[in-house]
Amino acid sequence: MSTARDCFHFATLELVRSSPIKQRLICAYRRHLATLAEEQLPTEARDQFRRVLRCLRGVQPLRGEDTVAASVRKMSTQDADDCAALIVEIFGVMTRSRAELALATGGTVVQLHSVDTDNAEYEMPVMVAHS
């Protein structure tokens, strides 16, 4: 059984596909978020989750479509982008919450690189095309 964090992780992965944003939103909800209950989420993510649900289930459907399809159909592209961003934000909240819990219960954090790393290490040479 997937945890709420797993569901948001998979929903976030669904949102970064190359299909149109409205299609990605519908898939993310139907495949990964539809069965989640608010109580499964950390308290700090519940208000945002309610906002997502209002966005995705707020429109009365036409015959032959469900509430999610109707709600997304009525969204502007900006509204769809905002709803997708909210889903990603919730995943971030849940991930931070999990990390904080691990630290509070004696877990460890593995540092992957030096905090004092020089930014030059990440610089890329500029490529210029000449005609």
C-alpha cells in the first residue's frame, strides 16, 4: 500500500511528462491522488490539499464526463499550472516533514557534497554558434 507521500511523489512525476498540462493534471489526480483522504496527510499540507480538491472537483460535470474532467476543462492554462504547482508544493511539504521527523527521532542526514563547494565546479562553458 502506498503512503500519501508516495502518492504525491508519483503525481509529481506524472506532472513532468510532455503531454498537455490539463491531461497531466487529470492523470495525476485519477492515478495517484483520488483515493487519498485528508487525514492521511500531515497537518501542514491539508489546507493546500483541500485547495487542490476544490480546483479539481469544483465544476458540475456534463453528461458523460466526471467532475475532474469538467473542472479541468473549465480551467485556464494558468489555473492548471497553478494547481500543478500546488501539488508539487504539497510533495515538498511532505518530504520536508518526513526529513524533520527523521532528524527528530535520531535519524541522520547524509551530506552528498561539501557545503563550501566553489560554484565554479558547476559552471559550464558558453557555446556560441558561428555562421
